[in-house]
Amino acid sequence: MKFQTNEELGLFINHWGCFFCSILEKVEKSTGWTRHFTNENIVGIYVYCMKQTSLYKENNTIKPWISAEKWENGKPSDGCFVWDTMSVYNYAAEQLETVWRCTGYRKVDKLYIPCASEEEILELGRNGYKGSHFVAGTNKICHPWQNEIEFDPIEDGSQCAKTGFIKSKRILTVEVA
């Protein structure tokens, strides 16, 4: 899997693509690690997903699968917020021609242990950091907790992964289509 910090992926993925890249890592994993995304694939998926929309029943609004770019004070403030995780996973899975599809998605407690048909993405935090960083998880509880990280989208590891903590988990139910 490519790191979000790969300059060829562009400014918005570089700064805000941790959740997006963690989803893509889970798609590559579904192939048994036999197929991988190129930089062009990743940028193409990102651009396509920004143009697609879904209806959210909770508040009856239409949102893009991935939010469009926003700038504040000359720096990106958003540009890779994933609103429709299942659609992003499934479109990316089609691009790698894998038979696996995401059929469910939810946020759970950090101590949840996924079952065989589930994949986890860990939400990390650290003291003094307002936001979150997302990494692909191993589906196991480990000590030290850093051993629960299967893939960190930041090359050489993020500060959240080195000095932070797990805040919660995002669970993707994946099944053969």
C-alpha cells in the first residue's frame, strides 16, 4: 500500500488521507496482498469518490462519498473526509477486481474484537492533538497497543501511533459478493 505522505498523491491526501488510505489497505488485503494500487489508481479513486453522492437517511441530506477540498489561511483544512465508507471500499474493490465487498460499517469501542468477517480501522489520538489519525488494525488486542497496527498511512509512523492511544474503532463487514 502507498503511504498518504507520498507526494504524488497530492496535497489533500498527503494531509488528510489516513482514513482513505486505511480503507485502500483493507481492499489490498482482501486480494491476499497479490494486487496493489498505483499512485494513479489512488488519485483516480479519490477524484471519482469526491464526485459521487449518497443520501443520508438520518438527516435526509446528500453528501459526497469523500468531501471536497477546503482551504483556510492558505493550507488544506479538509479534503479527504470519508462520508460513505462502504461505497469508497466497494468502488476501490472493483478497481482491483476483488470479489470482496463491504456490506456494513460502524463505530465501536476500542476494546471490541472483530469477528472473522470484519476488518478494523483504529482511530488514534494523542495528548495535545485535537484531531484523530486513522490506521488499519490487526483485529487483535495486543500489548503494547502499537502491535494492533497493521498499517500506518504515515511513512515511518505517525506521532499518534508512537505516543498516542486508541480512541475507538471503525468496523467494516466484508463478504464475498
